[in-house]
Amino acid sequence: MKFTYIDLFAGIGGFHQAADALGGECLFASEIDPEAVKAYEANYHLTPRGNITKIDASEIPDHDVLFAGFPCQPFSIIGARRGFEDTRGTLFFEIARILEAKKPPLFVLENVKQLRGHNHGRTLSRILERLDALGYQVSWKILNALDFGLPQKRERIIIVGFLNHNVNFTFPQGDGPGNLADILESDDAVDPKFFASERIRRKRLERHTSQYYPAIWHENKSGNVSSYPYSCALRAGASYNYLLVNGVRRLTPREMLRLQGFPDSFRIVCNDTQTRKQAGNAVPVNMVRAVLREALRAQYAERGDMDTARGGISAERSDFHG
């Protein structure tokens, strides 16, 4: 199943990873953070353009699918939740601008789950109304990375839209969490710099005893400690010790990338702080790959290409636009 796509607010390419696995070809990417651009270029041999507000739609190639994990801070419980009052919140309208100009048959958008209730639901309603006005049949659902083979509780709202209103799309259910042990590196192989201080470890043990091993221990803003056989959501700007493996050490950059579904072939070219930030901002690869697979199947099934719709990766280029 061959298709072309663009990757807006691309970060380190979670959507790119998912799309390429299904036969996609990236024609254009946009990302403003220079360190994320560095990682994207090193891994995909494509340099993202910068500030999307400065890019005319005529400079963007025609494409089959638009992806965008648009900035979530305006809607997040971690941020101020100012929504469209925040400049970053208005970046959704950059997506709308490009959809209006290029009219791709399909889009997949991602944001934090708090978008659903922001401003008593009016923010999401405004987004959906705009997408509907552009001619798209739109569906949305809150999905959890934990349901898609990743041992990380990361709930995100996914919005999918089709120009063809006859497409019958259903969000995937997932097959449950992955095994945390498969994500973690051996403590013996982990650089000592990732181990918490004796004071921090003792403080955790005084507050909590885990019933799981391995486990990720989580300390919330109130100082309450809990642990699970999976990670709580990675966050780009959280305190350095809020997640500890078995209560003793921080996650390594590779482990954080694995928790987001990035393969070990993904090259780490930035320092630990930047990679931690990039992983915390990334979209879960497994989750969006499952969504995209179902969206492509629905699109092809409506067009009558049932072999492709059953999930085969066709060697031939299929014309989405025709």
C-alpha cells in the first residue's frame, strides 16, 4: 500500500515511523525545534522546513495523507490550558489552512486527551466544526498507548478525517500492553549517571513498596509514589526523577524511545536532555500505526481495492487522488 504524506509539527518523526512501516513516502516535513530537526534529518535523510506559519501552501507538495501532532501545551494539564488564547493553540489553524489548500484525501491529527474537555468542550467543537466546513468526514477517539503493545500509559486524542464521506472507518482496539522487561536495559549496562542519589532512593523506599518487578515508580506533584508494570506518560518537561526504574534509576534515552515505539535502529544524535524532551513530545508509534492501517484499509475498501484493504502491502503505487 503506497501513499505519500506530509509530517507537520514533526518532532522526531513518530508519524514518519508509522507511515513508512505501511509503505508511505514523506514529501514534506515541518518542525521548528532545531534539535528535533537534527534528529529527524539524521534518521530520515530529510530536513524539515521551519516555522509552518511562514510557509505558503503552494510550497507544499500534493499528498495523500496529512499528519500533525499539533502543539499540545495550550490544552495540557501540565500547561496553563489557555487553548486558543495561547499563540500555540492557534497553530491548529495552520493545519486547516493547508487542508483547505491541498485537500488531501485523509488526515490524522494527535493531541493530549485534555483537549476533549478544554473550555467545557468548546475548543474541540470549534476544531471539529472547522474540519467539517472544509469538507471532511471526521471521527475522534481517545486512545491509550498501553493498548497498542507499549508499556506506557499515554492517552491521546486522535482525530481522523476523510474527504470521501462514504468511507466506513472504525478506530482499532489494540491487543494490550507490551512487556516492560523487553523495554528495559540491564542495570549493569546502564551508565551510573542515570542512577538516582542514595537520598532519593531512600526517600522513595520510605514511601512505597512495589508489588511489581520490573516496575516504573512514579512520583506525582503531591509527592505520592506509585508503581506499575508499565510507565506513566513520558513528559518533556517533568522533574528529572519523577519516573524511576524499580525506584532506583532514571530511564535511559533508548528506553524512553522504546516506550514510544521507536526501534533501536533510530539514531540518537542529540544529548540526553534533548532526547528526553523529544521522547516526551513524541507520538506513540504503535498507536498511530494501528490507526493509520485501519484508515488506509477503510479508504481502499471504499475504492474497491479489497486486496489492499485486507492489509497487504502492495508493491504498486495506488492513486489516492484519482
